Amino acid sequence: MIEALLTRLLGDALAMPGKFIDIATADVVSALLVAMGGLLVTVALGLFGGLALGAGIDLFRSPRIGRRHPRGD
């Protein structure tokens, strides 16, 4: 049951670029929509990757970096 699902999912994922090419070459508007969708997905993944990288760095960064608080003497 799970093997059939994974096999179908992998097969569909491998067939998807060909379907996108068929759609994108249908007319100019379709090509523009596919390009804009790809651009939006790429920008969103880049921003999310940057945020995730910053959060990962912040986990291991020393909390002493930056300004020090004044003493209360």
C-alpha cells in the first residue's frame, strides 16, 4: 500500500517537468504565468532558507556578542 503510493508519487514528480513544458509552450500567457510562479516559489524558498539559516546560527551563537549592559554599582 505505502510502496504503491510512493511509487506513484515518485513517478508523478518525474513526469511533472514535461507537463510544465507542455503548458508553458502552449501560448505566451501560459509561459509568463509559469515563469512568474517559478519566480515566486524561488523567492519564497530563498527567504525561508535565509530565516532558517539565521535561526540556526542564532542557536549556536554566544549570547555575549553585542553590547554589554551597564553595571548597577
